Amino acid sequence: REVGTFYLTDPRIPNAKPYVKKGSKVKKGDIVALIKRLGFYDEIYSPCDGKIREIYVKDNSPVDYNKPLFKIRHKH
């Protein structure tokens, strides 16, 4: 069952840049994506400091519960 739509850029802002790309460095709490559901946008935050190794979902694609979105290499 689809939960919502995954966005790497903010669709409300024309020509918005992606929050992250493969190889991007992130800090715990950084916004890495949005999920739109029921007409509202939920911000998705990085759970740790690290580097984006993979993005498993394409921009503007449906997502489901418990579907991995990113692979992040933790910074030690």
C-alpha cells in the first residue's frame, strides 16, 4: 500500500535543488527528502552524520511503509 510520494527536491519551489545527491555529506537532522501524503509534506531527516552512499527511490516516486530510502555511511 502506497503511503505517499517521495521528493528529492521541494516540488513547491520552481527549479529547487535536490536536498541531497549520492555522495552528499549530511549531518544528523538535515532534511534529505520530502514525502507528500494526504496533501501534506513531511520532511525526512538524516538520522546521523555521514555520507549518502545510495538513493533507493527515484524523485517523484511512490513509497510504502518500511521501504528504505537511503544508504548512509555513518561518520565515526
